[in-house]
Amino acid sequence: MTAKHVVVIGAGFSGVAAAAALVRRKNGPRVTLIERGRFGPGLAYSTNDQHHLLNVRASNMSAYADKPEDFAHWLKSKTGAEPTAFATRQRYGQYAETVLKRAQRARMFGGFQRLRDEAIACRPGSGWWQVTTASGKTLEANAVVLALGNQSVSHPSIFVEAGIEPIEPWDAKGLQRIGRGDVLLIGAGLTMIDVALSLADKSRIKTIYALSRRGLTPRMHLDPPMPAPSTPLQLPQNLSDALHEFRREVRAMAERGEPWQLAVDRMRSVTPSLWRALPLAAQQRFLRHLRVWWDVHRHRAAPEIAAKAQALHESGRLRVLAGEIVSVTKTGKTFEVYHRQRGSMVRHRLDVSAIVNCTGGNPDLTRSTDILISQLIGEGIARPHPNGYGFDLDENARVIGMSGVAQPGVYAIGPITQGAFWESTAVPEIRARSAAIAEQF
């Protein structure tokens, strides 16, 4: 190889942002973007349902680290919406396609290629990497960026043992086929709200139950918005001390008339460094006990979405339950579900026409069905993070092999980096990571 060549595997938003950052580099490398499905929107932004909104305002959704207003300007030109608006996920998928088209125009005389295929292997050569695809192609590259997105939903073992496969939340056809009656949603996060709003439009759907261990639902974004103080919130490295200090700061802010949302926002820029400083045992403790609290306060719902969900709740059409499923049986076209409320041994019965798994992708890569991930881990090129979330990575997002050494030239971005950086799945973090990787070339 003469000119440097980077292969980006995955063309959802993470892959598009990485490819765009690479092609915008002066005298940057050749880029090949591999995707087996649709280029640009990925799973997250492929929905056509207008109920599904972003959970971040337009002003903070640019794909470019050095052009933070890009999406807001693009959205205003298309719809007239203000930067404070929460755009539809479908609209953001169109923006991702626009970013990809710009990347192609920037290299209209070559140097950027889309390849509709599936990467099934990535192996080291002598100073380069060899990527093999399902169609039999072999690509040699100086570097590889793994932008593999969220992994498949993993169904709770109680459903697997019963031979019952719940509907996945983005299976539009599956949701459309749901018959008359009540519906059970497993999980109570933002995905649950999206599905509940979609189903509530259908008159044949009666009560929508949402069941999670704690029954906690996402909090709402400030309305109107307020900018967070420019000073990051500095916390001790010990997890318990950090939690106590954070609570003290929230109380102090409340006394000053400042909302708690600003305290969470002040942590955003320092969260990766705080996370990496935590010992493994503390990370695991956070994941067991604090993650759900973090999720509902950090990943908030757009005000209009929160209002619709609250209206469903007040009308009785949406009921959020805290507890666990103890048995499930299919009887004809319906499901008989028994669950226990949190803190109780009493079993309650639900008869529902459908069950939708809204718990999200499985972060444990040892359980992934992705051929490439299995190959990378199986051959020791990469290893799962010890906390069970994504790949183990160094501070520059290079994958760490079974030997404990970072692989030169193999980077990861997006959800598969959550175990290493925690704050890594939102657009602002993805674009910053894309820019940092591109600077290596």
C-alpha cells in the first residue's frame, strides 16, 4: 500500500461520523466504509414513526466536532425548526445520509468508497490489517475503525426457557401485527416510551404495561433549556465519596435555584476520565446499583414526549410496574405472565396479546452473534472489557488484545466502547471521538 487506507466497519451514525472526520483531514487517508444494511441512519434513526424524537436538542446534534451548529442549521433549512427543537429520529437519519453524501463529494475524485458487504474477519499483517468480507473480498488497511453499533437484543432467560421470543422494539412489522388486547413492554427507558407512544395510537391496544426491576422512567429535559455552567463538576475518585459529593452539590444548586439537570450536565465532559479512574470493582458496583439512576437522569426525554407519556399514564393506558417476571406461558394467541412486585412475594397475573423487549442491546460481547466480534475475541485480537460492557480499550480507543497490549491501528467507537469510557453513546461524544481518531492520520 502507498497512500494510507482506513477501513471503517459499520455505517450507522458512529461509522458515518468517523468516515466524515477522516475524509475532512487535509491529505487524509483513503477510506472504505463497509455496511451490510442501510448507509447512514443505522438502526437508531431508521424509524418512520413521527412519535420517535431525539432525546437531545438540535443545537447539540452536529456530526462535526468543529462545526457544532451544523445539524441545527441543516434542520432549520429543511423544516424551519429552532436549535432548541427535538427533531424526529427519521429526520436525523436523513441528516446522517447528508453527512455521508458530503464525505463522498469531498473525495469525488477518489479516496472514499462505500462497500455494501459484511466484514467477517480482521487479522494483522506485517504493519497493516486485512479485512475479509462475506462476499470473499479482502481489503488491506493501515487502520480499522470498528463502528459496530448496538448489539442484538438479548431476551431474558425466562423467555428463552419457555421457547417464547418477544418482539424487538424496532420490528415495525411485528408491532403492526399485534392483536387486540393488553401489551407488556419489558424495560422502562426511552425505548419503552417510544414503543408505548406508537402502540397507543392503535385503538385495538388496550392497557400497555411496562415492567422493569425498579420501575424508573426517564426524567424530562429542562423546558425552556438552560446552559450548564462552564465549570465541570469535579468529583472524588472514590465511588462512594463521588456520590455523596454529587448529592451535596445538587442540594447546593437547588438552594441557589438551579435545577438538578445542570449538575448532571456539568459531569458530562469529565465522566470518561472519572470512569476510567474507577477500579473494576467500583465500576461493577456502579453497574449493579447506580446505572439505572444514571440512565433516567442522564438520558432524558424531550418535553413533548414526556408530556405524552404522562398523559398515557394518567389515563391508565400506560402502567409502569416495578418487579420481575416469574413465569410466562403462551396460550393460543395470548401470553399468560406472572410477575412479582418489587419487595413482595405475591404473584400477579397479566394476560397480554404481545410482549416487546425494550431492554436494549446486550453489551456483553461474549454473547454477541456478530461474526466479526466472535472472530476478534476468539483469536485474541480483542478482548471484552472486564466489566462486561463492550471491548477493552486504551485511552485512545484502540482495542486491547488478550495479551493486554493495545492493537496499533484498530480503533472502536460508539456503544461498543461504553465499558471503557461509559459516556460514549451520544452524538457529542461520538463526534469528539471521531475527530480524535482522525487526528492519528
